[in-house]
Amino acid sequence: MRAKGMLIDTTRCIGCRGCQVACKQWNKLPGENTTFFGGPGYQNPARLSPKTWSLVAYNELNTKNGFDWVFLRRQCMHCNEPSCASACLVKALEKTPEGPVVYHEGKCMGCRYCMIACPFDIPKFEYEKAIPSIRKCSFCFDRQQQGEGPACAKTCPTGAIQFGVRDELLDEAKTRIYVEPHRYVQHVYGEHEAGGTSVLYLSNAPLDELGMPKPEELGTTPFPALTEGFLSMVPLVIIVWAGFLGGLHLLMQRREEIAAAEAAAEREIQKTEEDQS
Amino acid sequence: MSGAAVPVESKNKLLTPFNVIGGLFVIVAFGIAVVRFTKGLGAVTNLNDEFPWGLWIGFDVLCGVALAAGGYTIAAAVHIFRLKQYRPILRPAILTGFLGYFFVVIALLVDLGRPWRIVYPVFYTYGVASVMFLVAWHVFLYLTCQFIEFAPAIAEWRGWDVARRWLLRLEIGACIAGVILSTLHQSALGALFLLAPTKLHPLWYSPLLPMFFFLSSIIAGLSMVILESTLSHRYFKEQTDPRHAKGLGRLQLGLAEAASLALLSYFFLKWIGVAHGLHWNLLGTSMGVWFLLEVFGFILLPCLLYAKAVREKNVRLVQFTSVLTVAGIILNRLNVSIIGFRWDSVAHYVPRWSEFVITIAIVMFAIFTFRWIVTRMPVLSEHPDYKLTDVS
């Protein structure tokens, strides 16, 4: 199985938000009541939410080619080794071999540890519902299983969102940088970030200036490795502690028995001595 | 041979200020819980997608578990290290521990999105790669251990001779299992935050987080036992064996000595954490000052105060220091889970009033339960028909 991926080239994005609409349509997500907010003016809504899994974030800033708009489409990164799935104690979040990180509503307890663990802040919780779930982009896993690409990639009119085999898209991204070095920041965001992600970004401005976490903060080791060390110590601690504490208990008990026996013997000797005298 | 072993005098005085205020909190909390379970967490909390964990996890769960560590600490001292002089404070320590964990679970039931699935990790679906999975199993198993350790008191109260004998045979096993489970889940609560390196402030984020949480739980446990025994001897005089009351000061000095040593190790470990991450430059920032306050004011200061108190045999100072130490542990857990978590956020989480009410009500509920039990069962003194000293 060659894992699927997605290449998002912000320099090709015109900010039409067709992907946002296609995502809502396919996943039957309701609209949001939105208000004008300070900051990047035309962006709507302000942030990802349980109802909005895909969002075009508007940024106006100094790029490689002067002051310009940069449209950064946000969605789940579908990490190669996702932090959220390793955080989930009931396997409600699962990394599929095909690439998508999917959510099983029937298992979720609503503990929200996945939200703490995700460095990209993707899982969202339904705080307004009596029976809440975690909601997030599924990489259109249902469509992928039918041989189709995600709704957002399908609908993109400029080819800013491309769906395909991750390895091939990575080659494509590097080729684009090689062919047009003046156009791009020399970095494919997602190639190594947090151990690599299914979603890859090309941009004319560093992605951390567009609201994504800094690559040096994310590191290149997969997040699950952060707790693997601790968890691998567990069996050792159990065995060593059980042996040590059990042994210590027996030792102390034996010592008390010996002390008691010695005291008894002492009394015995004293008694016989008294009898003799 | 049934009924209360100890006289219940306070039974008739129901309308004390403490009861009235505590009762009010519990009633209002029930109202809030109704809103929470019909309208969702957003209706009663300030939690949001940026701050998914708030006061209920930061205080009720993290502090609750740390402060309930007295159970395993004293059990290890008595059963494993055979320091039998601590026997009189073992049962209240185990009761405090058991109730602590029990009410942590109650708080979790309020906080979880779908609380009825709390049993899933034990009976249905196993996310073994998760630190939270370990916490879930351990809290479940440790509650069982603590119940076994406390159950002889119930058996003595009801006069179930056979049950008591069987339960006492399980005591050592339950104690050793309890120490193992506590070592792992106390540290696991710190390990939970290992997955948030980009969100937790670097002065609190460290690969040593599990060690910090484990070591500080011992400190919390010892200090809580000092605090709890001080309060018990004050408010449950009739239930307390006068011989135990006389020896209490000496026991508290012993606990203070252990706590002082543990605090000293913890103090140095905290600095190893800073050195490990090379975060010296952050000490000058405002969060750095906050960190220094925690490390000097709530770790080194109580360490020195305990040491001074032990040296001068000053029991009052030990009791005062226990309050300071407990406050320090609470501060640490809140720093990790709330204050230092996304410290740079423009709209930082502050708990809503209803979150405080639920938290206070749960604490009140725990105190009421503690009182109900110690006024009936042989906890603060031995049952006249069953001498603990002839066991083990």
C-alpha cells in the first residue's frame, strides 16, 4: 500500500473557498453564524470548528515576491505517525495504511486528550452538545475507499490542491522548487515535520508566519515517540518494584521473627539461670 | 458485635455553618450538573478548542490524585518498611486516599464528553499506546487495592469476623500492588503532557515530567497525611484514641523528615530539568519569575521549614509547612495543566464560576463522606474487639 497524500501549493491558490464549500457539502456539515473579526479581513469563518473541517486562512504579508495575499488552506495534516491516535486510550482515532487518520465515534469517551496532543490543533470538540463527539477532517476516507480523491482536491479549480501518492507528490513538490526557485520558500512543509505528514505544503512565505507551528518546534521525530520511552519502562517498573518490595517485605518480616526468637531464647536462658541459682 | 464502635455525638448538630455552606454548594452543583448534561460542557465551562482541559482536570484530577498519595506512602512505610509506629495513621491515610481517587472519578464523570463510556478502556477497546490508557487501568485497579486495604475497617464495624480475616490476608498483596500502581500512574499523569511540547511552557515541559510527578506525589502524600491527621485530631476528638493523639506529634515529625528529604531531591531534580533543556535564559521572563516562585517559595522553603521543625521538634511548624507544601503541589499541577499550558495565548482560559462550584462541591462531598465514615467505623482509633497490633 502506497500511502496517499495531498500537496497544497499556496502560490496557486486564489482564495475562492470552493474547497471549504465542497467539504461542507460532502460531509454534510452545517453552516456557521459568522461575524466580521479583526485580523485577516476576508477570511470566513475565523477558525476551524466541529462544523468547519477545512478553512482557507487569509494572510497579507511580505512574501518572497513582495507584499501579497497568501491563502493557506488548513485541515487535518494526517500525520504519518499521529500524536492524536497515540493519545487515544480507546482507539477512537486510527491511522489507516492508506493515509487518512479516521475517527470512530462509537468508541470515543470525550476525554479530549487528542486535542491536547495534536500539535496542529485539529480535533475539535462539540462543547454545545449533550452527547458530543470529536470532529475533524477524515481525508474523505469514504471517497478514497471508492477510488475517488477528497472533495476539496476534486473541486479545486486551479490545481492548488493535488491528491495522489505521497511519495510522488513529494517528488513533484521538490521539482517545483527546483524549477522555480524564486517562487517558493525552499522547504516542503510536512515532509519531516512531526515525523512527516500526509499533507504537504509549498508556499512563498514560511508557514509559521501563516499561523502554522514552527518546524523547529515540531521537530522531525514522530510525536508518539515522546511517550514511548515512558511506556516501555512500565513492565520493567512492575517487575523490579514487585521483586524489590516483596523481597524487602519478606526480609523485614524475617528480621522481626529472628529478633522475636532471640528475645525468647534470651528469656529462656535467664529463666534457667534464675532456676539454677 | 455490630453498630458504631465509637460514640456519635455530632450527629444531632446538623445545622452547623460548615454543613449549611457545604450543603448549598452541593445543591447548586447538582443544578449545574443538570445543565451540563443537557446542554453540553460549553454551557457551564469556559473550555474551548484551544483549552480542552480546565479546572476539573487540572485541579480535581491532577491535584486530587497527587494529594491522595498518602495512602500508598504510609501503607509502604507500615507494611513494607515495617515502621509499625505509623500504624495509627495508616487507616485514615488509606481512607483519604480511597476517597480522593473515588471523587477524582466523580469529577471525571462530569468532565468526560460521554461519561458512561468510562469503562470502555477496561472492558471494550484498548488503546495500549496511550499514557491515558495506563492511567485509566491503574486508577481502576488502585481503587480496588485501596478498597481491599480499607475493607477490614468496614468488616470490623459490621462485625464480619470471617470477612475481616480474609481481607487482612490480602493486605500485604494489596499494599505492594498499590505501591507499584501508584508509582506508575502518578508519573503517568506527568507523562500525559509529554505529547504537548509545543504547548506547555519549556520551564515546565521536560522529559523528566514523569519523575517530577512521581517524586512530588510522595511529598504531597506525606504532607497531606500530616495535614489530615492534624485536622482529624482537632475535629474528631471523640473518635480519636487518646494514646494515638499523644504520639501524633512524634509521627508527624518523622513524616516531616521524610518530606524534607524528598523536597530536597525534588528541588534539585527541577534544576536538572532546566539544565537539560538549556532554558536558563527563560528565567528572566515573567513566566520564569513564576517558575522561580514555585521552585524557591513552594519547594525549597517548605524543605527548609520542615528541616528546621524536625531539628527543633516544632510540631506546629511541621503542621504549618504541610499546608505550604500542599499549596505548592497544587500550584505545580495547575502550572502544568492550565497556567503554563499555552501561556502565550491571547485569550487564556480562566475557569467560569460554575466550574469552581462543581469543584468545591466535590471537595465538600468528599469531606462529608470522610466524616460519615470516621464517625462510624474504626478509623481514627482501634475497634475495642479487634486490636490491629496483633495482626501482620
